[in-house]
Amino acid sequence: MKLLDKNEKIWLLNIDNFNFPTKKQMKNDLVAIGGDFHPQRLVNAYENGLFPWFIDDYGYINWYSPNRRMVLKPEEMKISKSLKKSINNRGFVVKSNTNFIEVIKNCSKVKRKHEDDTWISDEFIYAYTQLHELDVANSIEVYLDNQLVGGLYGLVIGDIFCGESMFSLVNDASKVAFYHLCLWAKNSDIKLIDCQVYNPHLESLGAYEISRDEYFKILNKN
């Protein structure tokens, strides 16, 4: 690694190894650029509290480790009366890992505030599909009348589920996917769902922010 900006502590990653900055070497949310989407590099990133967010105009992958991390304990999800009705009465059928590629493609089409374009580019789709084929990345799919209408995907790193993105084509479909993620997490000894950065939709479901220091303690990283 090479330190590009002393004040901001942004590192340029070496292409010939999979090293990342330590917490002590991090300052702001953006902590490194460069590297590639080799599966081992991606796994190393999550194991060290980082994730790739987007590819910049110069072709560099931007790697983040937010000072404020949005997380949720699976047993603390908030379920509103309307969501409970959707879970029980809408006729949703929920599956897992049966249609990963369509989940991530649908996530790539979601328009988000303050973003001109999606960050889930073809490179991201290919990289995370590789991780799925290696049983590292997982998806939850929600169907209605045999049509995929919602879902989410992410990675299991130890006892943390690192959520990446979700989508919904009908009301409450992504929330139903998130509900089933929490059910699965509780039954699989997953102690935390990493939601990465603040999102009011996830806050309404019970997610909250913790410090980077707290998150690294959960990761058992110094």
C-alpha cells in the first residue's frame, strides 16, 4: 500500500497483494482506492471492516470504512402492524439463494437519492456473483404470483451478515426479505447485520449507528 494523502489517510492498494489499512491507519470514511475485485480481496476487505462502494471516474475502486456504521441486531428488528399484515396475508413466497443474479441486477436498477447513477456496475455484478458461486454471498428472494418482486443480498463474514443492497417492486417486498433475513440470522447465530451507512428506511426497521471503534470490536479487529 502507498499513502496517497497524508491528511486524509487515503491509501492506494497494491494489485499484487490483498492487504488493507488497519483501523489505526484510517481517518475518514473513504480509506483506500485501487486494487481489483479478486474474491480473496473482497473477503479480506469485509473481514477488515471495509467494503467497496463504487468505481470512480478514473477507474479506481473506492473502499470505505465509515466512522459511523449502521447496524442491526437481528432480534431487534421493528415490525409495524402494516408489515406484519404483509408478512402474513400478502401471499409472498420467500426463498434464498435460488436467483442471486436477478436479485443483484434488480438492486442495480434502484434509483437512490443524491445519486445520478447506480454504483452496482457490471463489475460489481460479476464480482459478487463469483462470491455467490463460492458460497460467500447470499440472497433472499421474495415472490408474488411466481414473480420476483423483492430481495436483498450480502455476505456472511464470521457471525456478521454484511448487507449490500435490497430492492422492492411492490410495497413491503424488501421489508419482508429483511424480516426473513433476521429470522435466518437468529437461527444461524448471526449476531449482527451490517447495514453500512445511514438509511432512513433501515432506521425505521430498527437499525442504528455505532462508531467504527465499536464495529471493529465486534469484528475482533484492533
